[in-house]
Amino acid sequence: MKLLVTGGAGYVGSVVSALLLEAGHEVVVLDDLSTGHEDAVPEGARLVRGTLRDTAADVLGGAGFDAVLHFAAKSLVGESVEKPGLYWDKNLGESLALLDAMRVAGVPKIVFSSTAATYGEPESTPILETDPTRPTNPYGASKLAIDTALAEYARLHGLGGVSLRYFNVAGAYGRHGERHTVETHLIPNVLKIAQGDGDAVKMFGDDYPTPDGTCVRDYIHVTDLGRAHLLALNACEPGTHRIFNLGSGTGNSVREVVEVCRAVTGREIPAEVAPRRAGDPAVLVASSEKIQAELGWKPERDLRAMVDDAWTFLRSR
Ligand code: UDP
């Protein structure tokens, strides 16, 4: 298929682009390089530099694309609370420009990179796709609004869409890994300390109602996540919008993650308890039964493999 990957110079977008190329697809990456990296775009993909608002219509027009995989987004929860307008504009506004460009160009399918942040504080665990969506920050709210738009484009324009709601993505695929300028995520932050960059891991809160008091999250390997996109692409049906959670279905605490990082790196990795981080739910674990049952996906790589691959990636840089 001929595919447009928006945000293909970013972490997940570059991994999925690489997997798509390996599967024999033609890939064009559209990225404004505001947070992505030109050298992350895999060999064999053509990079078009630009925003969705300014360039999507030109790139898609008359070019015979079969589908879009849409990753381009702002994705920092804290920043979204400080600058909600930016998140509504970049995430929802630019996605609407993309959807309309697809409609005009007659591109029939889209796979959308969504997030567990659309659910907000869960009422029960593991989280099902049918659970209430009550995002607690503009990042999650803007992503949820895109799901609403996708459902409308499916109903009214016949688009075939699949939204994948990611839980905690980690790991790397060869030279494609996490390279955020502002790094907020746990595993890369712990591995930075392992490398001697900083004094101690800050574990945000140890008084949560969890077995060891630290927050529990559902970590998924970026290549398992990537494989799900290829399945989702084939599952896009005209006139329908489907939503699937993507997690491993198991939870690991912050302390457990630090322990696995110590075991993988063989380094001591000092860690200290710090105050809670605002807005962190105690437990976020996905039910991934729906995607397992309907698309035949299942996670293959565990937390140790995620840390192992992230550590190899970090040391290669
Ligand atoms: N966390 C931590 N120290 C860090 C970064 C994160 O204790 O330096 C905790 C964070 O409070 C949360 C978990 O690790 O409970 C996962 O956070 P991350 O930012 O990786 O992902 P999120 O679940 O927020 O999407």
C-alpha cells in the first residue's frame, strides 16, 4: 500500500514506518520536525517537512494514497495543562485539517495514535474500551476529541478508522528509540541515571494504594505496539470507527521498573522517594482482550526486553 505516516520522525512513528517498509509498503513521512528528528526517518521512506495544516492537502492530493497512519501530535501532559490552546490547536485543529485533506483526496483509511489519557482516572481495572472517557488534562481531552471526529467522518463520509489507545510505550527498535528533548518518562529517566547523568531516580510518591506504594503502569514494547498498527491497517472498514486499547494487560510498579533497570544494566541506580506528581492515577492497566480477540494481536516482549532494548539504544548514541 502507499501510506502517509504523519509524525514519522518521532519515536513511535519512526518504528511503525520501519515496520511498514519491512512489510513491503511505500511510506511517505510528513513531519514538521518540531519534536521529531530527521535522522530517525527510516531509509526508504520519503520525508516531507511541514505541518498538517499547511501541507497535508498538497501531499495527499491526486497522489493515490491508500491510508494514513497519524502520529503527529503534542504529547506532554504537563505542557498541555500550561498551554491548553496549543494542544487543541496542534492536536485537534491539525487533525481536522488532515481529515479534510483525506476526504478531498479520497484517502479511505486511517489508523490513529490515541492514548490511555482519554480515560482519565479509572473506575475499575483493567480498563475496557467501553469504560467512561473523562480525561483529566488537555492532552487527553484533545486526543479524545479526535476520536469523536473520526467517528463522524466514518459515519458521514465513509472513512474507515481505527484508534489505538496506547498505555506506557517503552523499548526501542534498532536505531529507533526515545529521544525526547524534555524527557518525562520513567524508563528513559532511570536509564539516564544508570549512565551517570544525574544523581538519583525520583520516584514520585510511595503512598499510593498499591502493593508497594508506588504507581502501577502497563508497559508495552514499541515493536509489539508497532505490529498492532499493521493489523489495524488491515482492519479498517469503510464507514466504521473502531477503538482498541494497547497494553500488555499486566501492571508494574515504579519500584519494580527501577529493579528491572538495575538488573539489566548491572548498575546500582540510586533512587529516592519524591512528592507525588500532580495528576498521576495510582493504577493504569489496560484490558487488551478486545484487540487480541478481534485482530489476533498479542504482546510478545516483556518489561525486561523493553529495558534491555532501551538500554542498548541509549548506549549506542
Ligand atoms: N515516574 C517517576 N519518576 C520519573 C518519571 C516517572 O516516579 O522520573 C512515575 C510517574 O509518576 C508514573 C510512572 O512513573 O507513576 C510512569 O510515568 P511516565 O511519565 O513514564 O508515564 P505516564 O504513566 O505518566 O504516561
